[in-house]
Amino acid sequence: MYFTVSSYCSVLPSPHDEQESVRSTLCAADLGARATSGAAAVRADLCAEAIRLARLVARLMPAEPEAGGLLALMLLQDSRRGTRSDGQGELVTLEEQDRGRWDRAEIADGQQALQGALQAGRPGPYQLQAVIAACHASAGKAADTDWGMIARVYGQLARINASPVVELNRAVAVGMAHGPQAGYHLLPAARADLLP
């Protein structure tokens, strides 16, 4: 089922609560794109619809860089959709994915959307996550991944949108960039938030 422009105009922000409405609109678009688990979770039709809606939101909200950031993130993540699971539906790690099968046109579209969003000079969570996805997408092989950049971006993300998952991913990125000990020293702060 496709939504029409008029059905989405009702959720666009009004001037009095613009920031909260922008966050809500982007969150709704983002949640609509997320899957639960297993091979059936990566449904091409849902991914295509989520990207279509993200393009619509970005077009209707050109002054909101996070709209472009969300579109970039969705495009960059979707570019790997065909390589995320094997023939039996089992997860294939990022390191083991066949990067030759990644959708290069979608990566280019995602990078272009990201560049446009970052030009506003107001990086937000979606833009930063898209930068991380772009670092992975631009690496020809897993060993070429710019883990130093990814660690720095996770540091920025932790300052504006802290969560145990962000802290854990930051620790992994720091460990990949600077050795396991460097990442390990960041774990107690992340682990403390995960404990009951």
C-alpha cells in the first residue's frame, strides 16, 4: 500500500511545535523502515516504500538536514540488503558480505543526500549514523574501513544521542581503530548502563 502526499502532509510540522514534529515525523519514517528479524525482515517492498517516504519528507522539508540524513542512512543501509543474509536466511556479518554485490548506484545516491544534509552544518543523529554507514559503504574491503573516523563519529553521536548501543558500538570502533585495549577501556561505561 502506498501513502499519498496528502496523507503525509498531515504529519508535517506546524510552526509552533516544529522541532518536536520534525523529530516525530522522522522517527515515524525510520520506524517504518526497521524490520524485526530473520530473512523475511529484509522485505524489498517495505524498504522501497520507506525510502520513497523518506524522499518525500526530505523534499517537503528541505531546510531540515535530518530529513536528508535519514534518507541518506536508508539508502546506504538498503544498498547492502541483498548481502545481509545467505540462501538459508542466516545473517552475514558486514565483514563477510560480498561488497561487489552492494548497490553502487544506491550508495552514490546516499552519499549525495548525506553531502546535502551535512552542508547545513547542523549534524544530528541520522546524519551521523549516515556518515558511519558511508564509511562502511566506501570501503572496498573490510580491511579498508576507516575505523578511526567511525570511532570519532560515534563519539559525536554519543554526545548528542547517548545510548548503551551507541557506547558499545563506539567501544568496538575504538578497538578496531586503536587496538582491543583502547576499546575495552570504554566498556565499563557502556556495560553499567546495560545492567539492571
